[in-house]
Amino acid sequence: MKYNPLKMPKRTILGPGPSSANQRVLNAMSLPVVGYLDSAFFDLLDEIIPMLRHVFKTKQKVAIVSGAGSAGMEAGFVNLAQKGDKVVICSYGHFCERQIMMAERLGLDVIPLRSEWGKSMDPNILQAVLEKNKDVKLVSSIHAETSTGVLQPVDELAKISHKFGAFFMTDVVTSLSGSELYFDDWGIDYAYGGSQKCLAAPPGISPVCISDHALNYIRNRKILPSSWYFDLSLIIDYWYDKQPHHTAPVNMVYALREALSLVMEEGLENRWERHKNVSAGLRAGLLELGLDLPISPDDRLDQLTVIKIPDSIDDVDLRNQLIENYSIEVGRGLGEFQGKVIRIGLMGESCNPSNVFQLLNALEKILPRLGWEVSSGNSLNEASREFNKRSINSNL
Amino acid sequence: MKYNPLKMPKRTILGPGPSSANQRVLNAMSLPVVGYLDSAFFDLLDEIIPMLRHVFKTKQKVAIVSGAGSAGMEAGFVNLAQKGDKVVICSYGHFCERQIMMAERLGLDVIPLRSEWGKSMDPNILQAVLEKNKDVKLVSSIHAETSTGVLQPVDELAKISHKFGAFFMTDVVTSLSGSELYFDDWGIDYAYGGSQKCLAAPPGISPVCISDHALNYIRNRKILPSSWYFDLSLIIDYWYDKQPHHTAPVNMVYALREALSLVMEEGLENRWERHKNVSAGLRAGLLELGLDLPISPDDRLDQLTVIKIPDSIDDVDLRNQLIENYSIEVGRGLGEFQGKVIRIGLMGESCNPSNVFQLLNALEKILPRLGWEVSSGNSLNEASREFNKRSINSNL
């Protein structure tokens, strides 16, 4: 029996993630495997640590959890709280609800703090809950909720949590290297990211950052974290002291190194700026088409734009036309937003004017075919004007 | 700032794993990322399922756990038992002790069943324990213990477990596609493997197989598994019904497909045979050098050979010489075997006569330098004679 070498289609991935990976990152994945206790691999970990610290803006400890972003999520609850501990979970989207499910399964005493989807949360409601519950061990949140396209005020939430002596953790899967993030200055205790979004590497590992305060707690717990695989103290011991733990995903770590090199070369602040500017072009074009962008300008994410689908259009038809005729993947609505919105990711490698033009062009063609008249056929011009205004090279 | 593209040394990896990956597998890692809900990716999962079934020799369900082999290990305990359940863990090596640690952290009522390291376990002692403890929910074991180089009689252990109504799980990280394994015929309920050993892909994912009986139990548990990330019913729902769960490690799945294609092309039974024949050549050469192979011929693994280090030699010196002068990685002794043995892996891509010759040649040079006289300088000839006897092409 003979199998042809695998082929995969080249998509324009403009969904909520994974995002396209940079070719240099993909090439690094093909380097030869070395042992996870090989000195050459230890050198690589030592090279990655300061780069990871830079993207988290921290002087504290960084590492990776060997799994998806959801693995980084679970590691947070496993390590920073234990059975019966009170945990407040701020919930304003689909992935916050996942946090609640996880924490409940672990036997934590979850206080869900639900606020309106699509809006930035009012930090005062956290203050009020913590005033009523003085013994909360951990407050959890999501920085950039990909289901709603909203950036949340995690700096303020962290401050309030600390005032009441609770640990503060946040999900930065979608924000890491795409939105401003200051782990130390904001006083975050634990943040977990994903390799596959603004970092522009394939999915499979979750870069994490942990405060000394939180690590100290984990190291001194009387009851060990219920998961050996996710025990952050053991993972940190591997990264910093080269103590064996599980076999590291060697080639994914190669990809991470290459992805981080690209962030360093571009400059982290420039990369944040690129996400801001390119998405401004997208929004200008979408508005010119007459589409409704329901998230308030004050709250919205740059790397993920939510479009309300015109009532007459079926979201599945729209997404199918995009993927089948233009090989463009966009995201569907989740939870409360199901069937009502599509979500456009412009993350990392995917975040460039050419993808914006591709998408606008496709929408200009598809929407009338689905029976919805676009306001004007000048969306590409509008995007281009916005790029010029922001001195973004449209050929980027 | 400019970073040079990552370079990694090309090692001859003859340790306990990870093992070298085939170049076609590595190349597949560089294919473009697609979404984990993309129809092209679903097609890929559907292509992989029958291949994975073939290597497990099963008609039941297969999938991957998105993490190291230890993640597959933890998934077993999380799903097949719950807090307070009695679990018997057969322990005859380092990784069995890891199972015990994991299960204890999860709050399971662990009955460790320890037997001598380096020996195959007597199934009668399991029978005796189960006679005394009628309410055991799960029996766990390791098929090929990489710390001791011993193959264990999991077929018999499974049979006894079922007689007493317990689930039976086993670790096939090192055995999968390197040793005979019949998931269905042996009556295993859950087995987890690793991508990075005899399958010859990079580390990072754990192929798993689960019986309908066990899956049925998981689906009907009143208390959900404490880990959302490792919930095997949700993972199976993703693989078979394409229900979203966590973001799959897309490019690692590409690697798995390519690695499985190579197994299918070689033929699973031929691959088992190759591991047997190549390691026979290694053993012939090692014995010719006068080295002691402490594991009994009846019990020993083919893909991992344990060598007793001569008393006068320091194991660190020996391993350093191998890696520094010959770029050959071998494994150190673990636990009770620390400092006393080295472990030679011949797995998947690494399992070929040329690696055997490289290693024997290096040992012929290094051992006298460390003050130990080898019996003869004909170890390569002996290996070669063994390969000829077994009709193995030495240029493989």
C-alpha cells in the first residue's frame, strides 16, 4: 500500500483562531527532533524565556503548558484553588462559560458573575461581590473574549481582586502579542495564552505566566494540585531547573521560538499597533458596505471584529460561500450570538491589508448574491484610505 | 533586532524517547495551518481513524489526547474512575510510580501492587489482590515499561481484571507499533500511546483507544470527569461527530497522519518484526563486547535494551562521551536503576542497523578509554551476522 504525502489546502484564515502561521515558523517545525533533556533543547528554553517574558511584560516566571489554550485554562484552576475554595468567574462570553464548567468539575465553589455579552464589564460589580464574599480565593476572567469581540478591563479587575486578597487570573489566548498587556504592572497572578492566534504559530501549546506570589502558594499547598500533568510548580521546575517532567512537545517549542523571534523583530508595540491599524481599515470597509458592527468602539477588539449579519441572510450560507468560493474562513457566532454574527479575525500573520481587501472583495460579491444590497462598492477604497491615513503600507 | 532562523543539531537519538522522526513526517508539520473545524481537517480525522484502529488492532473508538503521553495517562484515571474509587496500579517501574502519583492526586483510593523492577509481573498476584478487594473499579498497568525494558503480560492482567468486573487500562506509549498489541482481543478498556516513540513522529500528542464498555461508563457518569480538557467522551465527540471541543493541535495531527501512513506502508506486523530483528543485532554486538544485559530474554523489550554499566564506569561519563563525541543520545537509569544502567532505544525511525553499528562502534572506542576492557573488537561483525541470519538488510 502506498500513501501520497499529505496535502492540505491553503486557506485565508480570518476566523477566531487558529490563525495562519508564518512560513518561517512552519519551517522550524521540520527541524530534527532532539531529546527534551538534551542540552541543546535546554539552551533553547533559556533563549525562549526572556522573549516570552517580553511579550507578557513580566519579570516573573514564564513557561508553556503542553496543550491547547484550554489546557492553560484548566491549569489555572487546578493550581490556584482547591476543592471547596470560592472562585469568582467573570462571565461575558462563551469561553468564560467554559471556565465556569471547568471550575465546577474540579469541585471549586464557583460564583459566576455574569454580565451582558458584547459589553465591557463594569468593575464595580466585582467589587460588590467581593465585599459580600470576603473569602474568595481566586477571581478569573478573559482579557479578549473571542466569542464577543470585546476587550475587558482586566487591569481594574486585578486591582480589585488584590484589594480583597484574591488571586487574579486571566485568559490572554487572543490578546497575547495583539493587544496591550502588562502582566506585572496590572498585577496579574496567572495568564495563559495560545500559540495559534496573534503569535502566528500552529495550535498546540499554551504559553503561561505566573506571579511569584501565586507560585509560592502552589509550592506550599498542603494538598497537591489534583493534576500532575498541569502542576505549574513542576512545569516551572522543568523550564528553570531542567528537572524532568512530561516529555515536552519539542517541535512545537521550535515553532514558538521562531514565532517569538518574529515578534521581537517587529517590536511588540509595533505589533499591537499593526493589529489596531489593519483592523481600522477592515472596519472602514465594512461600514462602507453598510454592515453593522455592534460592539462599541470603546470596547472592541482589534484582532477580532464582530459583524451583525443582515436579518435576511443565513449565516451558514454566508460562511459557506466564503470558504467554498474564496477559501476564506471566518468564525460563526457562539452561544447567544449564534446565527446572528460572523467574526473576522485579523491575528498575527493573518493581520495584513491584503487579507482585508480579499475579504471585502468577497463580501461585495457575495452579499448581493444572497439578496442583500450593499450600500456601495467602494469598501476597498475606504479601507485603503484608512491604511493611508495610518501610514500602513497596503502591500504589507 | 534580527534573529537567525533556528538551527537544531541532528542527533542519533537512541534513548527511551522521543525518538527521531521520519523526514516525511517532519515535512508534513510545515503544511499550512487550517481551522480545526475546517471540512478539510475533518476529512483528515476520518482518514486517520481507520489507521489508528489498525495500529491498536481494534474495532472500537480511537482519538488523540492533545498532550504528552502523560496527558493520555491522566485522561485514563480522570475518566475511568472517580474520587474514592478503588484502583489497583501494577507497579514495576518509574512510570508505574507516576501513575500512582497521578491517581492519588485525583483522590482515587489507590492500591499499589508493587513487584520487582526488571522482571515481568506474576499475574497471580493481581488475582490475589482482586479476590481480597471485590469492589475495584479499575486496574492499571504499563505494557512496555521504558524504565526497566520489560514487556508485561497485559493480556493476562486484562483477563483477570475483567473476571472481577474492573476496567483495565494500560500504557502503550513505548509499545505502540513496536510490539504486538491486540486491544480488542486482549480486552483492554483504555490504552494511551505516544507519537514520539515507535510511531516516529515528534512528541506532543497521545493516541488513545477506548472500549465501548468504558465509553458507555463515561457517558453515563453521574459526576462528570473532574477534567474538562481530558474528558474522553467530549474528545470522542469531536473525532467522530465533529462537535467542537478544544482547538486541536492541527500540525501535530498532520504529523500523525504521515507517521501512520508509513506504518501502513511498512505493514504493522513487519514493523513489529523489524523492532525484533534490529534489537537482536544490537544485543549480539553488546554481548560480544562483554556487556551484561540484565533483563531476561523472556521479558525484555525489543525497542528498549537495558545495559548494566560495568562497576568501574560512571554512567554520566559514559553518556557524556556518547553525546559529545558521537552525537548519540542514550537514556539514563531511573529510580532504582539510577546510575546502574543505560537504556538504548531502537524505536520507529531510529530502529535500523546503521544506528546499531554507530552505537557499537562508539562503545568499542569509549569503554576502553574509561578504563574498561571490552572482550573483543568484533561487536559490529556479530551484529552484522545476526542481521544476516534474520535476513535484515544491513543497509536498511
